[in-house]
Amino acid sequence: MQLFGDSPDLTLSLDGKSFSAAREGDEVRILVRPGIFWTALTVKFAGVPPIKIDGLPNRSLDALQSAVAAYRTAHSRLAEQKAFNTAYEQITKWLAQVAKLMQGAKEKRRWITHEEQQSLLLARPKVTLANEKLWSLFQAPHVYAALPNQAERVEKALKYWEADWPAFCARANRVHIKRELVECKDLFDQVEKSPLTEEQALAVICFDNRVQVVAAAGSGKTSTMAGKAAYAVHRGIARPDQILMLAFNSDAAGELVERSTRAFARIGIQNAKVAGKTFHALGLDIIGKATGRKPKVPDWAADTVAGNRKLAELVDGLKDRSPEFRTRWDLFRLVFGRDLPQFGVAGEPDTWNKDGTGKVLTLRGDPVRSQEECTISDWLFYNGVNYEYERDYEFDTATAEHRQYTPDFYYPDIRLYHEHFALNAEGEPPSHFEDYLKGVQWKRAEHARRGTQLIETTSHMLRRGNWEQYLERELTSRGIVLDPNPARLLPQEGRLPLENEELISLIRTFISHVKNNSLSIDALLQELRTERGDSFMTRHAKFLELVGPVMCAWDSALAREGGIDFDDMINMAADYIESGRYDSPYRVVMADEFQDTSRARARLCRALVTRPGSFFFAVGDDWQAINRFAGADVSVMGRFIDWFGHGQVLRLERTFRCPQELCNISSRFVSKNPAQLRKRVRSETPPIGPVISAIQVERRNQLQSAISRYLERLHRQLLDGTVPSGRNGRVSVFVLGRFNYEERYVPTDWSARYGSSITLTFSTMHSSKGAEADYVILPAMLRKSFPDQRTDDPVLAMAMPKADTYRLSEERRLFYVALTRARRSVAMFTVMGEASPFLDELVADDAVKVVSPDGALIEEKRCPACKTGVIVQRHSEYGSFLGCSAFPLCEYKPRTRRTRVRKAT
């Protein structure tokens, strides 16, 4: 081949009576022309005249072709061997990196983090040969023969190359866990007062970059966090000053620091201290270091009560300056204070008729059939429109099959009828409204036939359309003069409007959500206009029209004082980290009570650990997420991986607090919400007496004495030894109210009478989170007290993720918190006919029986209409009869079967 070029890398290919050669990108074409005795070769170079070579004997042509074929085979094998060697060299270099990582992790006793794994996978060479081709070449004789004394090593390398590396690293980490459980046993046994459980130790050892621990109530999450800090220092992962522990209040932050300091001392690390801060304290520090000036938080922005008071002042100022704002404010309070239920759903009645039909009360006191009709009625009342509800039609329409027609509204001053139809955007009624359209058509036809005037509104118009403008136009064009008057005297029997304080509190919560989620009012209004569904868009839009100027007034008040509020503080701190104006000194960040984090706090945590080699450890229990009113967003915990990337999700399911039966009851109750993360709570705490009980009295003024009798019985049992005493020779009792005013149910003389054996503390359910007692008393399991129906106003959903839509979800979690404060048992107190729906649910689940203060089992028939009252013997001037105990709210009376007496003939 040196005849046509001096390149040893000449390649040949044979095609019929010609073959071609390629050299350094230039193709050489060689034509073969056999003659009678001789063969001629014509060589064609690109851009050069052909060169003709004669005189090759014909007998040598076959030899030439064989030589070319042999060359081609040899060259192909050489190329394959070269390609294999190149690929193998790339593979072995990468596997050396892998081996170095694995060996380093083993020697340093470290977890192989996701960050390290990703770095390796990104460095993995892009080998041109697929795995199948690699194995095929490896097994080819000409390649295998060129691997003397190393074929076994090459085969092993190829197997490692095609391994499932995430699974491989996971296996290595499992081996690491087993080794650390043995090698660090003394640390795990000594770091806290009691040895860490295996669950806790696993959470301590797992040092991936992002770890979330879902911890059951009483499972020792503080011990786990303190143990993790000690382990991190012991293994050289971080210095104490590189560890940050975040909590939601200063007491909790202080406890984390104190527990960690004691943990360090127990394992021989003296004078070591981690950083423990609240989110807001950290935010202030970051802003101060980034700007050189620490901002202040005005007193009125630092307290809920003072903040609401300040907001009320700002609202009054807006009213004074803007008659339009004042009108919108009053209209919302009186007419739009309540949301609408889903299309086709009756909603919660305010009162019930004798036959059990639920009715909704209007401002004027009319019992109407639906919340939609109530909204229309209240708008008419607010505007001073004279109307009659369900007055008989002026023409007789009653037949043997149908009663007299009663249109929804009648305006006597202008002789106008008004029907409100349950029809959606397509003009269709709810699917379970049988023959509803026939009734609509009959009503329209009847008015047309009789010549009476009829106007119509629909469910869709009320929820999504300009129904107010429509009614105003139809009424005023016929002579009605609207007289909007928020000060119009409300009848005593009418429904109370939304109070100013309630609306202010709702707006304050909404503003917090808007800031926590980095939203704007304009963006929310735009989203609302494009939203599909049957939400009460009219109400939501009116609410946003109020919030906009109020939020501007709030921010302006802050700016005038050169201050910020707590929500601004978190967002600004995250901004400074993300923009590079603040360099975090922390390598390990731990967040306590992570179920109560907001999106802004989650963003701050994420910003703190963006530097390579950082670790984030979040501990919480989504079953105890009860601070939505403060901007918490439980979906952050449920979507941990979405927020923080790949991470480990572990569980602490063994509790040291509640007996197993109480764990079962409380877990079953809260996990009916499918959005809650699943866990199986286990306990080894032995029961002492019944774990849950329910005591019912006849009237509210008997609750205090019933609780006193309960404490008296417990006191006697402690004195005679029937019940063992608790810590320090006494038992602790929590009286947990939904609201502070429920402290009135605590016996005033409890200390003098039972203080020798009982320590009693009153607290709200919210404030009790994180604490525990031997016994828990829930003094007011009453329908109007708990659950609080106001906490889940649908307008809040506009500024919150749509993840948790289960009815009364937060109140259910609050009940779970209350139940799980008890180390021994929970006693619930209620009143006849006023039982909380949560208590009813426990009774229906056979979790508890209701008894009298004397212990007698109470078996009563719940009213089928209001579902709250019970059927009791009542008395009137006409004699005794059965009726609902909730009268006059509910007028239900069971039908009595009459016996016909045949006359004697």
C-alpha cells in the first residue's frame, strides 16, 4: 500500500471489479480491467489525472483481491481493538473516580450523598460503543487474545460499568448504616438521656444532602436533631459553628441549642455550641449583614392583636378617604360574608323546619332554601328593595298532583316576579335534580300564558356573572329606587353579618399568605378571571378589591416607620442569599416543626443550602400542621422532593407518649384526609385506665362542675393507689380549649381541693403543641366551639396551593394534636344536643361511648334534621310531645303514627 501513499492508515474496500482506498480524508479509486493475459489498474486521485498501470498478470488478480480482503479484515479487527481499548480506557478512568469516592466514604465513615452521585454521573464518559457492542468485542477472539492476564479484570470493569449506579450507591449506604449502628453504638446510647431508637439512629446516620423525617407525635424528634448534631461533629462532617437549627419560636430554638450542647458534652465534646435561631431572627441577621443595617419591626407588626388593631385603623382611614371603598367594605360584610357551597350542594343550614327541611337565614330573618337565595335576599335588603319570598302566585295553579306555585321572589311595588334557577353555564341543573328543567319550562310558560312579568337569575350568573348589575337594571328600569344602607336596622331574628373584626382578621391572614407565596393582587385577579369551575368568583373578586388598597396601606405604614413585617423579613433574606449578597456560613441546616413552614421559609431554607457540600435536615409531622392562619403551607412538606430536589424521606413512627389504643384512635381520625402522609404509629406505653372518655351534661352551666367531679375522682384514685402517681409524685393535667375563653370551665378551687396530687394547666390547643401531660381534658366539645368553621374561608385558597382541600382539614389536625398530648388518657366534655361533629365521628367509629357525669351510658336519638340536637320530650300548652332539643333553632318533630279506631256496628 505504500505504492500510492505513505500513510499506514490506508483503508481499502472492494466493490465488484474495483476497490477504493481512503487516506487522510482523500479517496483513491482503483479500477480493475482484466485483459486476455494481463490486468490493468487505473488509479484516480481527486483533482489529479488518472494513473494507468499495466502488466499485472491475470493469475495475480485473485491474489490481489484476497490480499485486499485480508487487509480489510485485519484493518477492521485492528480498528475494533482500538475502539475497544479507547472505550475501556475511558471506563477505567471513570471507575477509578468511583472507587476513590467509595473508598473515601468507607474510610471517613460517610454517606454517599446524592450530590456526589450526581457529580459522578455527570463525569461519566460518553463512550461511543453501546454496552452490547462492548461485550461483543470483549468476547471476540481477536480482542480477547490481546488481553493477556487481564481478561478477568476487564470483564469485572465492564460489569461495573453497566451497573445500576443509584442502586449500587443505595446498597453501599445500607452497608454504611449497618456499620455505623455498630461502630457508633456508644454514641447513640449516650447522646441523650435514653438511648436512641433504631429509627432515630437511622435518621442521624443518613447524611444525604436533603433529608426529611416524618415524625409521629411524641417520637423524640428533638432527641434526633440533637443526636444528629453530635454525630456530625463526631464524624467531622461539620464544626458546631457550622450547624444551624431553625425553630418557630425562641423557646424552641433555645431548647434545641441546650439539648445539642448537652449531647456534645455527653460524648466528650466540651464548650461546643450550635447556632439556634427562629426564622425571623435569622432573617434579620441576614438582612443586617447583607445591607449593613438591621431593619426594625414596628410593635404593631410584631403582634397579632396589635396588627389587627393597626389594620382596623388603616381600614377606617380608607373609608374616610374613599366612599367607594366604604361601600365595598359594607357590601362585602353584609351580603358576601359567606361563601357558596359547591353547585348542587345544599350547604350548612341555619335552621330546620318541623319536617326536617334545612333553611338558611337571611339578614331580614327569612328562612330561605339555599345560600344562593340568601345572597340575593341580602343584596335586596341592603339596597332597601321591598320583596316577598315565596309568596303564592297571583293565579291559582294547584292541582291534585301539584301544590300552589310560589315564585322565589316577588316585588309588590312593581308587580314583578323573580325566579332563581339552579342552572350552570350550559343551562343544566345538578344531575340529581330530577325533572328540574321541566319545572323551569313550566314556570316560564305559565308567566307567558298569564301575562305576568318574570326576570331570572341562575347559579352560574350568581357565581361568575354580573348579576348585581342585571338586578339593578331590571329593578330600576321598572321604577325601583335602590337605597344602599349598611346601617339599616337588622331584625332581631335575622342572621348577623360578618363582623368588622372577622373581616380584618381574614384580610390580615390573606396578606400574610400573599407575601409568603410571593404573589400580587393583580396576578390573583387575573388568575381568578381565567379560573374554571363553580367557585363564587363574584365574592372572591370583591374580596381582592378590598385587600388591594388595605395591603398598600399596610406597606405604606411600614415604610413610613422604616420597618418591615415578619413576612417581608423572610422574603428579603432569601433574596439576599439568592443574589449572592450574603454568604451562608452554615454547612448543616436543620428545621424543626417543618409541617408549619411557609413557602417563604422553605425558599429561605433552600437558599441556605445551595452551596455544594451542604446538608438540609427537616423534621415535622404533617398530622400536626395547625398554623395555616400564620402562613404555614402543609403542602411544602408533602412536596418535599419538588422543593428541594432528590432527598431521603424517613419516618419516626415509635412514640414514647400515648398508649397504643389512643394512637390508633387519633391516627384513624386524622388520616381520613387522604392528603396526609401515611405512617403507622407504634407505642410501648402501657395504658392506665380508659384512654378516652366522653362525659355529657344537660346544660353548659354544668360543664365546670362535671370537670370538677372528674378531677375529684382522679384525686381519690391517686390517694388510694388505684391510679399510680406521675412524675414528682403528682400527675399533670392539661385543660385544652379551642379558645381562651374556655378557661371559664376550669374549676376555680381545683388547687385547694386537688393540688396535693394534681398539677393543672389551661392552654389553648394551638399553644399545647410540643407539650404533654398525663391527662388531657377537652372542656367544650361543642358544635359551635370546635371545630371552628371559620378557619377555612375559601378566599384564602386564592393565595394558597390547592393541595389540601379536605373539609375542616386543619381543625381535624388540631383535634389530633389535642388528643396526642396525653400520656394516659383524654376526657371530653359536651352538652346534650350540642355535641361537636368530631365527637360524633368518634362515637360513630366506636372509639368512645358517651356517659353521664355519674358514668351511666347515654343512648339517645340524634335529630335527623339538624344532626346536632337530640329527640327529647318537650312540653307545650297542648301537652307533651317529642321534638328536637335544639328548638327554636330546629323545629323538627318526629311524625307520630295515628291509630284508626273502628266504630262498633
